[in-house]
Amino acid sequence: MNSESVGSYIKSPNRRIAESLNCFCLHKARWVVPVSRHPIENGAIVTFQGKIIDVGPASELRSSYSAEIKDHGDSILCPALINTHSHLELSPLKQHFSPSNSFVGWVRSLVEARDQIRPEDWNPAISLAINEMRENGIIAVGDVGNLDVIPLLFSSKKDGTWPFSGIFFHELICPVPNGADEEIFFSAPFVNGKINEPMDIPGPSFHYSFSAHAPYSVAPQVLKAIKAWDQSHNMPFSIHVAESEDEIDFLRGGHSPLIELLKEKGHWPLDYDLPQVSPVSYLESLGLLDRHTVCVHCVQVDRDDIAILAKTGTGVCLCPRSNIFLGVGVAPSEELYAAGISLALGTDSLASNDQLSIFAEMASLSNLAPGLPPEAIFRAGTYGGAKALGISKELGSLDRGKNATFLSIESGPVGVKEVLEFLVHEGHSKVGDWVIG
């Protein structure tokens, strides 16, 4: 029985049969924030067998449904949050680095520090990071990694304790794909232009896919191969784009510290010509930008880049607190939003952030972009992330047929003009209960 038929069923003359099942629950609160429409004062959400079957004013829904009533008082019921971009495998490096103004210097230090992590330190640090995300109201994640750490952790979670929906993106870093014996930055399942099939991940709501690290660290033929694999498996294509000026200088053929890094790793000279254009223009020329592509960061983009992103329907995942930590700049989020580009939010890793909180990212984004409306910021942390990960039919907003998993945020008597502002600036300290219908 789908959500539409459930709604018709319990409003029919046979309603007494549904009542006898005692399966319906009406959650009421001072505010309900569906995201897909304006906040509802004195609103309610009706759930049935793990799904939302109606959302609206509590007075109307109470007269339409016979259900157990759960009163959340002066709270806000809102969708759980989506962390569109994280690197859980780097969790052991929390507080290992200080804020930096050298992106390539940080990358070099990151690789060295990661190689020194002891095997017994991985799982405890990752488990703490997972708990932190859950405590901060995160229900789904786009996690990126190029080690076997996270897949091995998945394999130990066959009891269903893995808490997230979303995608694990196996990240490929392959600047010179001349053969199977060629060294690459990190291990990657790429041999002679072909991507090996990934291992299975337990659970129906978390998927295994591939992502490209960045335009400067993946050869063009590999970029195309990853995008083709993702398309054939109905997965989004995720890539770091225009994160630093070093990347811009490198692709345009100028002097960049990235050249020295490639030389250190034995990847210079390249076996292809540099594009002499911006990262966004380069990806467009390769046919990689569309509504199933997520460009992460987009700090160093100009008007032409924004126009390309808008024209192709490409989504952008902002990671404002990581960008500030690394000193790479601030993404032009107001211009991206004005162009109609779908925005999402990510935390990046604990190697470039001190916490894994989308609430903290929303507050930071609001301070950095005061012209960005709070409803746009909250949408980026919920529906925008769900859309980017291809899970918006299940999560991201409070709508009929979606999963009945949402947050109850302690708010007190805030008004209609303040409810979204409250969520953006104070939600991080007010997460009350998880509601699982």
C-alpha cells in the first residue's frame, strides 16, 4: 500500500479498521518546517509504517486522521540533515593541523600524516566521527575515500548498525594512467583505462560509487571513465573543483606549487596537454557537467564559470568552514544561488575542520554570505544534499511518501520570521530528539 492509498484508506468508511491497527502517529509541534513549502505554525506530521503520509496544520490533520498523538511542544520538526561531502577515513587526524594559507603545503602534510596513522587508531576515530554526525542531526552522507578503511568498516556492520543513507565514493587519483604498474597518489581500482567493479556494501540505503579527486589530479581519460561508470550505474559524479588558486594556476599552465607536488610523486611530465582554461570550463569541455554532477567547493569560480554551472544544471556542494581553515577563500555562494544553481553543504574532513556539523556549516555560511536567505541555507543542508546524492525521493524534505525520519529541535516560542533563522544560527545547540516514524 503506497502513501496515496494509505491517505485515502484512513479517510474512507473503513477507517475503523485502520484505527484498530493502531499504526498511525500524529507528531505535532509549534513549528513544522517541510522545506518544500513555508513553515507551518502549529503543524503536524502523520506517519504510517515508517513513511510520512501527510503534513499540514495540526487542527486539520487531527480531524482527518485517527492516530496516536505525540506532542513535541515548543519545538521545530524539520528534516534530518545531509552531509554531502565528508572524508571519514581522515578522522584520526582531528586537531592534527593548524589553519593554513598553503593548500599544497597542507596536502603534502596530510599525505605524510595519514601514512603515520596506526592501524588500531582508525576504527575508534571513525566511530567517534560517526557518532558526532548523528548527534548533530545528520541522516545521510556522501563520504569520500581512497583507502580500504571505510569499506572494511562496512563489512563489520552487517548487523545493520551503519547509521547513514547515502553513498561511499571511492575516490580515484590518477594523473598519468599509462599502465597498471604506474604509481598514483593513492591506491585506485583503475587499470589501462578501465574501472574495476566495486565491492558490495551491506544495506539497501547506502551505495558504493566512484568519484574523481580533482581536475588536476585525474587524467582526462580517467575523468571520462569515472563519469561513464557513474552514469551507467545511476550514481552522481562528485569531484573537487576550483578549491584553490593553485588549481587555477596549474590548469591555465602557469607556475603552481602543484607542479612540484606532481614531480615529487613521479607524475611529471603529464601525458596530456593542460587545458589552459578554468576547472569548470575544462570539465565542460570533457562533457562531465550535468544535473548528475556535484562540484565540491567552487571557491575560485568567476561569472563565466557560474554561467556554465547554471546552464548545465550542475550542483555545487559548499564546505565553508574547511575553506576558511585552509585559507583558500570563500565561495561566491550568493552569486551561485542567484544563478539558480542547486546548493548542498558538506563538512569535508576532520583534517580541515574541527567538527562534523551541517548546523555549524549553515551558521558559517550565513555569516560569510549575509545576502543568502536562511531558507536557501537550510535547504542546502537538507533537500539540496539529498538531491545531490540522488536520494531526494526518500529524504531532504517533509513530504508525503518520504521516510518518516526527522528532527525535533528545541526552540521555544519563535515567530514565523525567526524560525528558519533560528535553525540556521542556533540549531546546532538545540538538537533534541530523533523522530523515527
